[in-house]
Amino acid sequence: MTSEAVTPPVADRRPFTRTHHGDDVSDPYEWLRAKDDETVIGHLEAENDYTDSRTAHLAGLRERIFEEIKGRTLETDLSVPSRRGQWWYYGRTVEGKQYGINCRAPIADVADWTPPVLSPDTDVPGEQVLLDGNVEAEGHDFFSLGSLDVSNDGTRMLYAVDVAGDERYTLRIRDLVTGDDLADVIENTFSGAVFSPDGRHVVYTTVDDAWRPDTVWLHEVGTDAASDRVIFTEPDERYWVGAGFTRSDRFLVIGVGSSITSEEFLVPADDLTAEPRSVWPRREGVEYSLTHAVIDGEDVLYILHNDGALDFELVRVAASDPTGQRHVVLPHQPGRRLLDASAYRDWAVVEYRREGLARVGILDYATDEVTEIAFDEPLYAAGASGSSEWAPPVIRLGYASFVTPGTVYDYVVATGELLLRKSQPVLGGYDPADYRQERVWATADDGTRVPVSLVWKRSFGEPGAAPRPLHLYGYGSYEHSIEPGFSVARLSMLDRGVIFAIAHVRGGGEMGRRWYEEGKLLHKRNTFTDFVAVGRHLVAEGYTSPDGLVAEGGSAGGLLMGAVANLAPDLFAGILAGVPFVDALTTILDPSLPLTVIEWDEWGDPLHDADVYAYMKSYTPYENVQEGVRYPRILAVTSLNDTRVLYVEPAKWVARLREVGADALLKCEMVAGHGGVSGRYNSWRERAFELAWLLDVLGLADAD
């Protein structure tokens, strides 16, 4: 049930024509791109007022869901400490406070790798507060930490903060002995700054006008940032740049990559003014990444690559001659998508996907054999967190499933023991046995089998016995896999009888590199038709019905939402699109916009290729809003300062949807970025708003 009808804001139609490849396109809402125009801001505020009015009847439900999330969360808690040097590092959360607190405590015994068990109500001997996000956020409506690193000797810390949501961070350095910040201030950095191993320098990156990380800088601690030296810059607009030191502290690695091509450079850590040395010169379509190890006293590089190996292989080369002889460590194996290799002194951690699930294994340097770490559940998410220590006896793992809350393990490499360090507490009597998860398969239009992960509360009966309300989530781009992980907020849906499902559509990485390639460029429509096929399968099998099916996706998944709204408007009762990439063709045609040129490898280049232009125009949601169609209810959520998907895309989309009579709402956060609002309580309220809207669409607003 919706609240009493109110008048929606109507955006002016202003003449504007875009012409490419002989095709004239009228775009009367393009004027909404003028972010600094008071009329635009006024329109966005009017949209927010309208959304507030239309959802006012859900205020009580939103508050109940917020309290449910809050009530299931141990608000005052500590993370499992991780060892670095002579300290245990960990984080605190405190009831009533929005942001985390970064802390450390001294190690009592250098031989002890068992992290101390910390309790919120017990003082930690020698504890130091490194950074209190609540203090740093004072006076700001938004706060995000983009870099945090401590020097190897433990005496200094760097941190970089964004208080607008535009992902441009101001970097500072703190003396951890005195607690005072040094005079060093570096504006407009990108995330991921680090200290050099000797602590004398900071390596950081900056972005160009199109928000592309393009330059790596060297800053000497204690000097003016104006004298910082450029280590590396990448002129090709298709490539991002990043930098970090090997775990061995022997090299600075500068990574340059597009979505299909990469190149890495080495700089000796003890001579950061040396010319960066390419490991493998870039070749179009070849991706690789490296990790440094020392085998029998020789510096070697383990390189993960896809040169003639669709799902990647792992080779070992001499660091002194990386283009020389390759020793194949893990050969290409179709269906086993190698994702990462991370070297330690005595072994390496290898992460890969097989049969749609994440796997973690330990690579023996002597035998090239991998010991896979086994988990019992049929669906799960697992990964190595990556210790910064060079020679630890254990590997820290994160694990979760739809029904198992986030769990931290230490895996003892020598014995194969899996030591439980912490399981995320879920308050309020949560019992994983009350819920069930499974994987089913839908058949796409071309016969491809698409995996679908589901979870539900057992007390409502088994799915398929009678149609149930169902919440279907999807993404399907950039080879990004959506894992079957745990969510406290999701319990508010499951406990009201809603089934939750993930459609692992093509364009993602769940089923290997081919799965990704079949959902990008001129195959992108497979992403959308796969999602529709999953929805139709769930209806046909009796899991749900069109009036009980809602869909959700964000960013590129928001593009998916807009596309399926046009393709199958009759299949869904409601669609939630977060920061949605729904005006994709307009964006990808403009190389001056953030990320556009980089994105050509993912979507194609419609600016210079008429076939790509025609193909993208055939599916871009804004371009394909249709007259005479009964659209499902739609909620688009965006942020004014988002640099990845500009607010103008959903603003134009909603205006166009309203023009054809769709029930569409726009919610624009006026001080936030791509990830939405900052602060955990704000985030919980944001999620409560979205879930309340979904429940309202499903007719469950009064289901408490």
C-alpha cells in the first residue's frame, strides 16, 4: 500500500540533441547534468521531498528494521588482532558511535602468533588508539578513510580522509610517539598510500581530470609536498595505475592495467629514484600480476597470467630476467579460474574459483603442489586476508555463508589445523539451523545453465510448495562475483517470509573467464537475458510469482535493473536500483567524463565504432524507456558526489520513466559518494529505508 497521492516533480524538457554516427538523439533532460546549477539542486531536493512523502507511511517499518539490525549487532566489539612487527593491530566499535577506532597493543612474546582474545569490557594492556574515526569525522556530514598505514618501525602512521564523498583524499602523517600530526599535508590523493620499508618516504597516487589514477609520487617525510617526485606516470587514458611494496620489502611494484591488459614495473625498495623496470612489456589482451619470493637464495617472481591461458596459469621466473625461462607451476586448467597468488617466505597462498565457489590453497614451493583448504557447506564465501608479515606460521582466513555469520580462522600451514578465532556475534537468538541455503540452475535463452543461490527461513516452508515473496539480486559486470555471504540486514527480509536469491549472470566471474567474456562488449545483453531467465525460472518452478518478485542491483547492477525493467516489465513487482548506470551510452560517448576511456574495454567504444554505438543504444535503459508499458514500481538511489556513476543518470532516467506514467522514485543523498552515506548507523538507516520499500512492494509492510 502506498501513501496518499502527492504530485511528483516534473523536470523541464529543454532542447538538446546528441549526434553520433549520423544518429540524432533528443535528450531533453541532459540539462540535469549541471551539478552547480541551483535549478538542478532544487529539482533533486524536490525529488527527495516527493520520495519522503510517498514513503512516509513506512516510517514505522523503517524504524523497526533499523532497530532489528541494531538489535542483532554487537555494537561494542573488537576485531581479531593481526600481527605486524612488534604489535597486534585491531579495530574497535563502540555503541552509539558511527565509525570504527583503529588500535594496537604490544606483543608480549615475539614467538607468539596466537592473537589475544579481546573483550569489550576488559582493558587491553598497553593499548594505543591510532585513529578514532569519530574524532576525525567531527564537523563533517561524510567521512571516509582511503589510506591507513604504519611504518615498519611502528613510529609513524599515514592516513588519508575524504569528507565529501568524491574519493579525493587529504593525506597526513602522525607521529605515534607524540600523537601529533606532522606538517606534511598532501591534497587530492587517491586511496592506497603506503610507507616505504625504511619509513622515510610515502608512495601515493593521484588522479587526472577524468578521475583516473595515473601518477605515482614519492614524498619524503618532513618535506613540503610541492617538492614530491614523480616515480611513474601513465599517459594512456585506458589504464589505471597503482603501487605497493612486496611483502618481502624488496621491491616497489607499480601496476598498470585496463580491464583486458596489464603491465607491472619493479623499483628496488632501497633505491626508489631508480627507473621502473617493466617485468613483461604490455601486450593487448594479456593480463598478469606478480608476487615476489626467495627460493634457494634467488629472487623469483610468481606470475599469474592469461597469455594463451583463458582461466590463467601460474609461472615462476627469475626476478633478474623475468622475460627469460618460465617454469610452469600451475598449468591452465579450464574451469579453474586462478585469481591470486601471494608469496610468503616459506609458501604461497593461491586463490581461485571452481564450480562457482571461491577456493583457497597453500602452494608448496618445493613440489608446486597446492593443498586446498576444505569447507563443509555447499555454498560459502572464503578468502585469505593477507598478513603483511613475511614469515608467519599461519594464514588468516575470512569465511561466511548465507547462514553462517562472518568467521575468522587462522590456518596453521605446517599441520593443516583450522583454528577458529572469532565468529561474528548475531544477537537476538539467531540460529543458523532456522535457515536453509541451496543452489539451483536456470536455463538461459541460448541454453546456458545459470547458477542461482537461494536462502530462506525454514518455518515458512520449502520453496516451490507455494509461491512466496522473493528478492532477486544481480550484478554481472567486470568479472565481479557476487558471493553467497552473510547479512544481518537480510534477516529482516527472511524473517518476514521472503526468499533471497542471487542470479549469478554472465558478465560476472562466478564460472570463470569465459562467463565474463560472454557478458561484456557485444555480448552484454546476455547479462540481462540471463537475469530475466532466472526470474522466469523461479516463477515457473513455483518459488514466487510476478506480483511477489522484486529485483535489486547497484552500479553496473543498476544498469542490469534498468535493462530488465525494459525487457520484462511484467516479471517484477518492484525494482531497486542503487547508484544505477542507466544512461550508459551518454556516459561512454564522452571521454571527458570520469572513467569513460577505461570503460571502453568493458562496454566497447561507441564514440568511434558505429556497431558498438548501435548495440549499446539497443539496451541502455534511459534510451529504451517505452510508451504504453506498465513498469514495475521503481526506486533509484544515488549520491550527489558520486564520481563513478554520476547522479544525473538516475535523475534523467526517473524523469523519463515518469513521462511514460511509471511509478518511479528518486532518492539522492546530497552529501555522499558511490558507496552511499558514511557511518554505520547512517548506513543501517539507509538499508532500512530500502528494505521497507521492498517489503511495501511485496505487500509485507504490515507483516511484523
